[in-house]
Amino acid sequence: MRTTIAVVFGGQSSEHGVSCLTAREVLAVIDREKYDVVPIGITTDGRWVRETARWDDLEPGSLPMVRDSMPPYSWDEVRDLDAVFPLLHGPWGEDGTIQGLFEMAGVRYVGAGVLASAVAMDKPFTKTVFAAAGLPQLPHVTILPWEWDAFRERAVARVHALGLPVFVKPARAGSSSGVTPVHSWDDLEAAVQTARTFDPKVIVESSAGGKREVECAVIQTEKGMPIASEVGEIVVRDDSDHEYYDFEAKYLDGTSTNVVPADLSETMRQRIRRYALQAFDAIGCEGLARVDFFLTDSVDGGLVINEINTMPGFTPISMFPRLWEASGVSYPELVERLIQLALNRPIGLR
Ligand SMILES: Nc1ncnc2c1ncn2[C@@H]1O[C@H](COP(=O)(O)OP(=O)(O)O)[C@@H](O)[C@H]1O
Ligand SMILES: [Mg+2]
């Protein structure tokens, strides 16, 4: 019998379009000799449809969307699949929710399980776990909804203790959605309100200071051992008006480039790889992850860990595949390896 793989994309988060872009590329390289492939789109309001993931009429500079007009796909049908590739970013996809559905349905899937997905999606929880693992991080403050709503002065006082500048971010979002750098306390409230349009829970973090952001990819081998890729750097062009690596710079206007390998000493690259592997295991990750770091101006090389993404951007020009390319794993091979990992892993508690 042939193996049936579904690719799920789109979804209800602010990263819907990015997910669709990734799906188009992954669907183009999946080995059709080997697998029957079912593209499943999730619309922005959460309906599941049979998609084709071909968008011929896309305007330049715009991102694709799952079409409402496609025939519906019922959740129950996932039971008949051999494995699912949830190419979803953000809440309701990368956060353990859809992973829970697959666990309940007894279907295998690519990538992190429920707990690791949920921890990695939630920036304050990620920090708690990373701190317990001894990984260096920037100081931060979490603002819970009840505090902001009823005890705002107290929240603001805790934030002031961090000192300027800070970054205000939704606790559970991605692709820089709702992220604002704050250089004056007068701008704090507006920044928190912006973050809260994505998530009622907000994190405020000291600024890393510099513009250097480096990333390392992790995948598991057949035997389950995580291995780390080459290290890459995201360089936002100096003449761009992006103050940081925002959504536009990431996906739309070409003002950022991925430099692989990053221009760093061998010692620093090794340290980044070591931290990436520690981070992967600290959250109990599976399959794949991209671990992101900042290089700060402080002493001791100033390396701090920023976050771990359990379903990183996955087009051929995205950092995750680029890092594997530089480490000797081509894009189609990467997709195939991840599917194999999913097909070979046990269902249930692992
Ligand atoms: N503490 C910080 N210091 C400096 N830049 C930051 C900081 N936090 C976020 N940024 C900038 O905002 C971008 C998005 O923030 P990040 O924490 O990676 O959230 P996301 O989940 O949206 O990717 C980062 O890639 C970086 O450019
Ligand atoms: Mg990030």
C-alpha cells in the first residue's frame, strides 16, 4: 500500500501567508513516486479545506492565502493518513494545539509534540525552561492580562526596572508580529497595546543592543539524537529603514539577507551549536527546530539565546533549509528526512 502524507498549511495565526509560501515549496519537492500527497489548507477562520497550494494570480510582494472556495476536509479524515506535515506557524498550529488533535487521532506527524510546541510558542515559558537549563538570556518582565487591566502602574514599574531601551512583544506570536522597540517610556503603553492585539499576555525584554542575530538549526538523526547545523546570521541592510528584523524585512522587501556561515570565530560557532542542542533537549523537542540568538555588546562575547522555533520558515531561501544546505543536506533531502522521522516514530507517549 502507498504511504499517504498530508501537508497542512495556512491557519489562524498572523503567519498564515508565510505558512502558505512554505507549503508551496515543500509540496513541490515531496517525492510523489513514494507518497500520495494530500494538501490541506486551514483558512484564517479555521475551516479545513482540500487545497492545491498553487496560486497563479499572486500579486508581487503579497502573500498567498488558503481559499475559502475549496472543498471542505473533515478532521476525522486525518485518521486515515500515515503522517501529517503541519507546516503551520504561530498559535493554533505551532503551539501544540494541532499536535494534540493528531495525538488524539493516533496519527503520526512531523516535528515537536504537544508540550515542546506549547513551551516554544510561549516566550515567558521558554525563558523559564531555558533558565533552568542554564542558558544565558536577556532580562525580561511578563505582563499578564489581569495585571495590565487592573494594576497597570505596578506592571509599568516592573518594566521600568529593566531600563531603556526595551522590546515589547506578544508572548505567543511570531514573524515579528506585534513587536515594538521602545526608546522612551512615553511609548510603552502604546507598544503594550500593539502586542495585546496579538496576545493578551505580553513580554517586555531588555534590548540586545546590537544588530547581530544568529541562528542555528537542529534536526534529529534516525536514532533520535539531535544534531546542529552550521550557524547563520541575519543581516538587515544598513541603508534600510528597518530598526530591527521586522515582518517586512523578513518576507517582503528583501532588505535582509541570510549569511551562512556567519562571520564568527570557530569557538563562538561551536558554543552556539552547543546551546542550540541544549535548548532542543531542554524543551523536549522532536524532529526539527531553529534556535535564535543575539550577539550583544556586553563582555564575554555577549551571546544570549532568544527563542526556539519548532516549525521554522521553510522555503528554500529560509534560514532553516539554508543552514542545512550549508551542512550538506539539500532541501528535498531535508523534507524527506523529516517525513521519515515522523513515519518511524511511535504513536502515543514516546
Ligand atoms: N530583546 C531584543 N533586543 C533586540 N532585538 C530584539 C529583541 N527582541 C526582539 N528583537 C527583534 O525583533 C525580532 C522578532 O522578535 P522575536 O523575539 O524573534 O519574536 P518572533 O517570535 O516574532 O520572531 C527579532 O528577530 C529581533 O530583530
Ligand atoms: Mg524570532
